[in-house]
Amino acid sequence: MAIPAQARSRRFRLLWILPAAVLLLAVAVLLARFVRELPAVQDFMTQYPGESELPPESPVGLPAWLGWQHFLSAFFILLIIRTGWQIRTEKRPAAFYTRNNRGLIRTKGAPHRISLTLWLHLSLDALWVLNGVVFIVLVFVSGHWVRLVPLHWDIFPNAVSVGIQYLSLQWPTENGWVNYNALQLLTYFITVFIAAPLAILTGIRMSPAWPTGRTRLSAAYPVELARRIHFPVMLWFVLFTVTHVTLVFATGALRNLNHMYAGRDDASWWGFGIFAASLLVMIAAWFLARPLFLRPIAALSGTVSR
């Protein structure tokens, strides 16, 4: 059976991209090791070791609710990325969904018919947004926002220092229980306060919920612009997830997992056990997110057709 030309082209690009990425990473590591030995850079790293000082009243430790938030965020974003990619690539949906135009929320005219994949994507989006709202409220009420928002300009030179330490494979001193390093803080800030709102705003513009009759509003915010932003935002979440998981396991897996899932600062196996259980849940959800299992759930609020 002959392989389609498009599939051959993708496979050819993949065969070149992976070795090129490995080569670039190796060059970056060697360059970072060379730069780190320069006297001026050593003085710079002494002045900016990698942490920006927190206010004296900052909370210490990670609360239990953060573990649940972490699991739910990972659970939803995994399936959102999966369904988003399916929407982008599928040519013939396995099923369609039409919402029942009754109940508390009604729309003018006939309800939109969308693919079952898009229905799942939008449903997960709504749950992810709800979880994010709860997270933002808890972060600001508990005072933990100071660990996610840059408070001093020295965060930027400290982030450069941490980047050199990571790239040279000589890890910075980690103490996430008390304070994140500057690069972590900037990454979390971008993810929570920039990437997530952009994903929501562009997703709303691309969804069937956008008011089609508002011509001026649609012209001011064209759907093409939303699409051009939405896809790079998805790539940011993929890059963030891969890097985050890699560093969690490379810089002290047991302690990091205890911080994230068990709310404790030690090297016991509690955090790993909770993480393993959550991983099984995510794997099960990945395989259950199929039309066979989704049809009965979607039928509760609409009509599913092939």
C-alpha cells in the first residue's frame, strides 16, 4: 500500500526536526557551560543567584487545595489540547451534536450543529475556565499571588541567571516550598495571567457562542486574528507542560511531587502515589474520550447524530 505524498512529507520533516532539535540543545548546553566560566558572568550570577526576594509576610508552603487545582488543570488541559488538535485535523467527524434550545439558556433561530469533538472541547473549556476562576480567587484570598506575580525588576536578571544554570545542566538551588526561582515565576505568570486569558478570549471568538449578528464587533475582532493567536497559545501550553514535567523529575522528583500533590515538604512517596493515581485517571479519560462513550453524555443536553 502506497504512502500518501502528504504523509511522506510529514514523516520527512519529522526525521529532520528531531535530530536538529537535539543538535541545537547540545550546542546550547556547550555554549552555556562556556559562558558560565567567564569571570563577568560569574560575577553576574553571584549578584543575581536566581531568586527575587518576597515580602516578609509571604505565605510559606503550598496549601492542599493547590494539589487539587494542579490535577484538575492538568486533566482539563490535556484533553483540551487533544480535542483541539482533533478539531484542527479531522476531515469527517464521527458524530454531530445539536443543543436542545430549551431550558434557562435559549438562542434565537436554530441551534448550531457542531461536531461531537467540538462539543467535548467546548465542555472541557467551560470546566477549565471554572477551575481557573476558583484558582484565581483562592490565590488572591490566601496571599499566594505574591509567588506568581513579579514584584521587583530584578526578576529579569535573576531569570537570565537561572536560564544559564539550567542550560549548563548545573541546576539552581530549588526551594519551591518557600519561593520559586525567577524563571519559574515568570513562566507561571505568563501561563496564568497571559496565555490562559488569551486562550479564553480567542476561543470565545471561534466558538458558536459568538454573536453572529454583531457585524461591527466581528469586524473589530476578526475570527482570523483569533485563529492566528489561538494555535500558538496551544503550543505554549504544550511546551510549558513538557518542560514543567521534565524539570519536576530532573530536579528532585519525590520532593517536587510532594509539593505539588501532597502539600508537604519532604522526600516521602505520598506525592508520587497521588501523582500516579492522577496519571491513571488521565490515561483512562484519554481512551474514554471517544464517540461511543461521549454520545450518552452529550445526549443529556442535545441531539447526537451521525
